[in-house]
Amino acid sequence: MRILVTNDDGINAPGLKVLEEIAAEIAGPKGEVWVVAPAFEQSGVAHKISYTHPMMIAKLDSRRYAAEGSPADCVLAGYYEVLQGAKPDLVLSGVNRGNNSAENALYSGTLGGAMEAALQGLPAIALSQYMGPKTEDMSDPFEPAIAHGTALVRALLDKGLWDAGDYRLFYNVNFPPVPATEVKGMKVAAQGYRKDTFFGVEPHISPSGRKFLWIKGGPQHLPTAEGTDAAANLDGWISVTPMRADLTAHDALDALRERLE
């Protein structure tokens, strides 16, 4: 099996090392794991591509590359340049430091990499590790992903839905913020919505007197509705959310046609 690995935390991120180990177990001794990850952190870039300027790519080691671009860029660089169009059997993106549940999924570069892979017709899974008070006490905050990641990916490969549609399925996986021994299992969950949790800005004045704005997130430990991702994660479950890049609000089509046509 040939697996392409990327992330949005950067080539030196500890979560990437975790995912490389998961990929190596999945690929097996005769398989190939190729890593093409951003040279610098690309958190929050979503599905951005570097459409208006070139990016540099550097070979760091055998089957290991860093690119000055987004996760989606890295998937394109990996598929078309590094692998020369040799189709990966699977693309894995992560393991992100922090959850990509609920509205975070819309901003996530980790999901952006998986989404680009799906748009290229490649099977893809994004993996993220929810952080919280309990993970701070662990020797390794990625402990749940380390303990359960390989089995989770194998379960999706064996039993998941893998279609070949125009906007093919990809998967968003979030490991809960609890010790590995407290993980209850996996739950298929819809993308949730954290009410009253929004991104905003926090102004700061530099020593030169100029104003700079930091983007500031909201509370991450508010549960979403029952049956959705963040609620499952905060209750100790690994959430598995099937996704597509199709942004159409299909539930509104018929009503809108009646009004406008």
C-alpha cells in the first residue's frame, strides 16, 4: 500500500510523527509512506491553494519532503511532483494538535488536505487530537491517537464507505481529550455547532505604536448537540464524520426553486 501523509502543523510537528507511525503500520513492511508537509505551520488555512505564487519544495530524506505551501498544496505537490502521478492508495492528514470538530472543521488546514485529496479522486482521512485539561496531565497529549489511530484507520478502510462520485466522501476523525484507557470507542457523528462560540479579534499595540490584531477563538469545551462530533468527543468517544466538498444546501433547493423559478 502506498500512503501519502500531510498535515497543517508543519513538517516538525509531533502529531505528524504520530501519523507517520500509524501510516507505517497500515502500509506494512512492503508498503510505502510518503510525507509531504508544510515547511511552516499552516493552521487555519482551510482549503487554501497557492494559486497566485509558486512554492518551494525540498527533499529532506527518503520519501520525506517539505513544501512552502498549504496542506492542499502539499497534496498536489505529493501526487503530481513527488509521486509523479503514481496514485496513492490513501491520503492521511494530521494528526492535528487540537480538535477539528464542529465549526473548526471549516477553518481546518488538516481537513483542507483531505478535501483536496478527495477532489483528486483519492481516499482520504483527516485526523485530529482534541486537547483539554486531561491531556495536559499525559506524558504525551497524543496518547489517544497513538493507542487507537491504527485500528480506527483500518476500520474505515475495511468497513467505511468509499465512493467514486464527483464530490467523493472523505472522513474527519477526532480523538477525545481523555487518556487512551478512557476512550469508549468510536461513534459516527454529524458535524456539530458550538452555540455562542465564535472567532474574533484581540487588538494589541506594538512598541512602535502600531495596532495589530490577533485572531482569537472561543471556548472549545462546550458540547454540541447530541449525536454530533464535539459532544461525542467530550463524552470520551472518537468521532467519525463523513464529509463531501459539495457546499450546496440541498435541503433548501426545492423551496428556493418555488420562490425564484
